[in-house]
Amino acid sequence: MNDEDLGKILTNTGLAQFGDSLLNFAYSIALTENNGRPRGTKIQDRILAEAAARAGLRELLPRRVDRGDVANSLEALLGHVWLQKMITLEEIVACLKTENLDPSKNFSVLAEVALSKLRQQS
């Protein structure tokens, strides 16, 4: 997959909205499994933006974007690879379950896994 096609995925607002729900659900599952009690949560854009930048997604976006747009790029990427059946919910949860003081590292690893799967498919 070339960078132009990847850029279209990363800036797709429909994919970002779907990916937002998917990631919040997966992260809630991971927290529930780690803590042994049900937990629902919303991931902060700051965490997702840090993860996206760490995984190199920021470089694939247009010049002038805000933190929310960078966070949306990670959500769009995950939404796309899940819809294309390149990654399972279980794989997403496994990446997010890793005990880490900085949750953006887990999301960064997840973004790198998703990018790798997307590039292998091309």
C-alpha cells in the first residue's frame, strides 16, 4: 500500500468514528480482564495522538492537523484493518492488556501491528 492510499484511510472520518467505538470497546475489555471487574472507558485523544505519533502515523497526515486529527488517524487505521478482517478483536485486546504505566505505548504497539498487517496485505 502506498502512502497516498494510507493517507486516505487515516483521514477517513467514517472509519475514525467506527474505530473510536472499536478502540473504546476493546480497551474496556482489556481493563475488565486486567482488573477482574467490568469497566467501561473512553480513551483520551492525548493518549491516542501520542501513540499515533510514536507509530509514525503523524508523518503520513497533512501538515496542519490538530491532536484530535492525529488521534482520529489511529482510530481510522484500526477501524479499517478490523473491517478488512486483518486483525481480530482478540488481537486488539491482547495488545491493550499489557500492563504498562503509559497506555499510549500499548496503543502505539497496536498501531504498528495494524500498519504491518496492512502493508503485508498489499
